[in-house]
Amino acid sequence: MKALWMFPGQGTQKAGMLTNVEAEYLNKVKMITNIDLKDNIEGYHSTVQIQLSILILQIYQIDKLNSLGWTPSIVAGNSLGTFSAAYAAGIITMEDVIELVSIRAKMMEKLYPSGYGMGVVIGLEREDLGAVINSLQAKNEIVFLASQNAEMQNTISGERKAITKILAIARKMGATKVQLLDVPTPSHSPLMKKISDKVEELVGKMKLNSPSCLYFANYSGHSETSLNKIRYDLSHNLEYPVLWNSMMDIGLEYRPDVSVEFSPGDILTGILEKKVKLIQNVKLNYLSVEDADYILSKLKRGFKK
């Protein structure tokens, strides 16, 4: 049974999401980073708290599924989820990925403490939205076309005042939904290159292993096996748009039988369901690992090995 494991990123966090995570995992974060995770609304105003909490939640779920005999055939992470995908594929150790995400998040928070963020526009062609952004850039507005989650779902990144203008224009152009995202940094834009260069130095000192399954890179939207390209993805995905729509189109060519979306959230499953109906979906945001194990076991009996 071919399994596609999907890992959402920042913006899906919610208070209480670490309730079932065993203490040893939270203590591991504390030991490596000297940070106590605060699983509440106040804590999730911090980029560092958000990213480390989502990461350790996904690591916990990966380990529990592995202990029950489940491994992925394909991994794909959206933005921050890239690091959990790399861990699931055996590319990077728990200790290294926690350290990496911690340092990266601290730099993000320090470089852009306020006034920046991201928004989402649904219902407009990427080309049309890009034209609007180009017109504002010509007036020295700091805003960029960022990730594409689905064919008609694109994010924008930059100064919040510019994002607000874009969202208002997009609404007048017929967008079905516009929204400021709960992301306090201008991710997936050229504004993040300075951070990417620093992260590259850190990743260059870490030992990475060849992936145990297909690993889809954010920066290229394709499956990568070269450790050099994987290092580049882990280092520089923050300055590139995440072309999730393309990643899923290519990933589906490998014909996975089941998808598993890791907590928190179920947005990635919703996007996938619009593309294909003949795939079974498991959402850990609503299931215990034990319930997921039961469902996956039942599904496996229905597929040939």
C-alpha cells in the first residue's frame, strides 16, 4: 500500500494541540533549545513557539506510526512541514531538526518582529493576482506573490499594509475569499534570503542521510534524491514560493493508495480531495494514532502488497 504523508506548516496551530504529546518529546525540545513550549493562545503569538510546537507534534506522530509499522512511500511538507517530511524520510535526526527549526524561527522573529505577514486569495488566477502585485511593486509597495496551494488558491507575502491593499483589490476583482493569515513573517518571498543563507551554513554542518522514500522539495516542486538538492531545500525553501499544487499533481502520478495528513489542520487533505477521489484519506487532526493505525490496517487489507 503506497502512502503519501503530508505535513502542514505554520498557520494551522491551535491552543491545546500538544495535549496528547508525551512529556519526553516536550522535554527534548527544552533540552535542545532551552525553550518551554506554551500550548496556549498567548504562546502561539510567537513564531518560535508556533514552529517548534508544530514540529514536535508531527515528530511525535511520525514516531508513533513508525512504532506501529507504518512508513511513507512519499513525503511532502508545506513550508515548515518540510522539516517534518525530512525527518519522516530519515534524512535528518530529531536533534538536528529541532535545533535547525529553533534557530531558523528565532531569526525569522528577530528580522521581522512586526508589520509583516501573509494573506491568501482564493478564486483568482495566479497570473491575474501577480499582475496586481506587480502594479503595487512599481509604487514601491513591499509585497510578493508567494505560495500556490491549489490552482485558484494563492498566498501573498510582505508588509501587512500592502497585503491589506491587495486583498481589497482582489475582492473587487471577484475573489471568492481573501484573508490575512495568522503568520507574522513574510515567508516564501525574497525578503527571507538573508535567513536562508544563514540556515544554509547550519545545514552544511549537519549529516544528512539519503531519503528512505520519495521526498518532494518545496523550492522545486519535484521529488529530489540528491542530498545537495535536499540540503538546498531545507536551507532555502523560505525564500521560494511553495508550489504545493504542482507537488500534488506530480505526487499523484506515483498513484498513492492512501494519504495521511499530520496535525494540526486538514487543509492539505481538502486540496487533495478536489484533485482525486480514488484515494483514501486519514487526518490525524481528528484521530488518535491508535485509531489511524486501525484504519490503515483495514485499508491495507483491501490493497495488494
